[in-house]
Amino acid sequence: MSTASPPTTLPPNENDLPMISKAAQLKKLINSDQLEFLMEAHNGISAKIVQETGFQGIWGSGLSISASNGVRDCNEMSWTQILRTAEFMSDATSIPILLDADTGFGNFNNVRRLVKKLEQIDVAGMCIEDKLFPKTNSFINGEQQTLADPYEFAGKIKAAKDTQKDPDFCVVARVESLIAGWGLSEALRRAEIYFEAGADAILIHSKKNTADQVIDFQFEWQNRCPLIIVPTMYHSTPTSVFKESQFSIAIWANQIMRSAITAMQKTASLIYEQESIEETESQIISVQEIFRLQDTDELKTAEDIYLTDTEKDAPLKPLRVGA
């Protein structure tokens, strides 16, 4: 009985197929003539799920990345820890990531180094906000948060654009004036300064439960550059309104993390109460699905190519204590 010969080369990985760069993909989304969407992810497996679902871009949420590590969204994670997470997300996917980079983690010089490192790990762009380091989440006492000097912040934007090597790398300037209660005129003034400094897009943020503020901003802004929104608080607004107002991108900013917490709390409570996993097993994915998301089959194929028969059949050796 004949057996099939093992492959001599690995099949192409979907993340390695020739395509336009991730930065170019993000720039295309930002400059699209229709409303596009970014979905939040906070680690490699959530990023892969976002891609498999069909989204064309990922929001690397600062809130969700912080929450996934059990710390607050006020720069309690270092920028290198954030980048380590972003690297796993980038490696797991072929679609672009727009990273929530808070205030840039320091002054213009920190921003320059940040851009270099983001390009090295193939993150397509970053969004920085005009607050002071260390920042606090916008939905926590927003009116009490101090905003950065707009010209100092513009210097960060210019430093980022001067540093990037990939012309398609995107720098998004997030305007916090409406969150801080400074009003529409100040938001427009700051957005204009940031646009002149080289921002590829403006993210206008609001915590109102209606979209009135961001729609008023868009009306006055007149599409001088792409405009991005985060409808977390005005989630009941129909998406058709965002399309009619000609926003560039809507970011679903934290729903993956929040739904994951919901599921984890439910599962943990059920197992604790029943002292059994019997009922839980029918409600959760199989271990095999985890293996699929981890691309375990690719490793098996690689072993057939690169391991000798002796290595494959060799038993595991126990570790020598003190070796």
C-alpha cells in the first residue's frame, strides 16, 4: 500500500500572501469614499477572530489591552508592554492595526521612537490624543482632565510624520475638546492645527448619548481631512446617520473585551456554583477550535518537512534539575 509523500515546502500562510502593505490598507480605509469600520482587539487571538469575521481593520484599544492585563487605562502599562501585545496582534493577522497610542507616551522624542518601533512590528498607524501624560480614560471625569497645548501636540504629529519610513503609515490626531467640555469652536481650532501639522485624519471624540456633537463638528469641518468617530456612548444612533454625515471610519472600540468579560464571568460563576464543568462544556468552544485558531495544523505540516523520523519518534527527555 503506497503512502503519500510529505510535502517538500509549506503551503502559503494567508498572513504571508503578497498584498498591499498593512499601512497602505489602513490609508485606503481612512480615505475611502464610504463609511468603513474598525473592530477592537486586544491580543493575538481576538485580532485573528476580528479578521476571520470579515473586518478589514483592527483598533488596538488602549482600554481593552489594559483591561486584559488587569490594570487601569491610565498608562499603568508601559509603552513597551503595549507594543509587545501589538506585535502578537500584528503577527496573527494580515489586516491593518490602528493602535491607540494614548498621548504618544511622552513628548515628541518618545513619539519618534514609538513610530520607529511600530513600523518594525508592522502596525499600520497610531492614534494619539491631545491630553497630558499619564492620561486617564476619557469617560472618567472627562471635564476635569487637562488638555495639552495644541501647538506642543502638533509638534508630536510633525515629529511622527517626519520619522516614518513608510509613506502610508497613518497618524490620527484625537481631539478631546468635546470630552473636556471646551466646546465646538475649540475642537475645530485644535483639529485645524493638527491637520496643518500633518495628521492623516482627525478622531473627534464625544461622550454624549447622541451623535449631535460629532455631527455638528463634521458639518463645520467640511471634510478638510478624513474624520473618525467612536460611537461607544451614542451607540443607539443608526449607522445610516454616520454614512449620511460622511464620516470616514467608525470604531467599535471595546465590545470584544466587554463581551469576553461577560462570558468569563458567566462561565466562572456556573462552574463555581455547580462544582462541575458538565453543563459548561456544551456552551463553550471545543479545545480543537482553540488549536485551529492557533494554526496547529501548520506546525504538523512543518514537522513533516523539517523533523527527521528519529526526532519525531524520540521520547521527551526529563529536565535535569540544576542543569
